[in-house]
Amino acid sequence: MTIIPGLVKDGISIFKIRKKLMKRQKGLDQLAPRAGDMAPDFTLQNIAGTETITLSDYRGQKPVALIFGSYT
């Protein structure tokens, strides 16, 4: 990664960069759902792109598993 060495060369301390990144992450963590919270609703297309699927359509009916990645 060439960004960090460039910043250090410009006189910005690695510790200052790390501190800013950690502060930003804490803010993002506060926005994230907690264990036990209801999942935010979303709509996606199926893999063929022929229909949309909305999470709230399945609330109270059956468990939903979200799988990210590739099987190839």
C-alpha cells in the first residue's frame, strides 16, 4: 500500500493515522446492528436476475441464510 508511506513522508505520523482510523471505526460500530436486533430490510435480485427477493417477505415464516462468495 503506497498511501501510508506517502503520508509518513509528508510528516503525518502513523500513530495519528491509526488514531483517526480507530475513531472512525468506533463511529461506524455504533451504527451497526447488535446481536438480537432485527435485520434491516433489503431487496436483491435472484442470481438469474429474473425476480427480486425482499427480506421482510420472509419475516416470521422461516430462517433466512445469507451466503456471500463464490462456489467456483
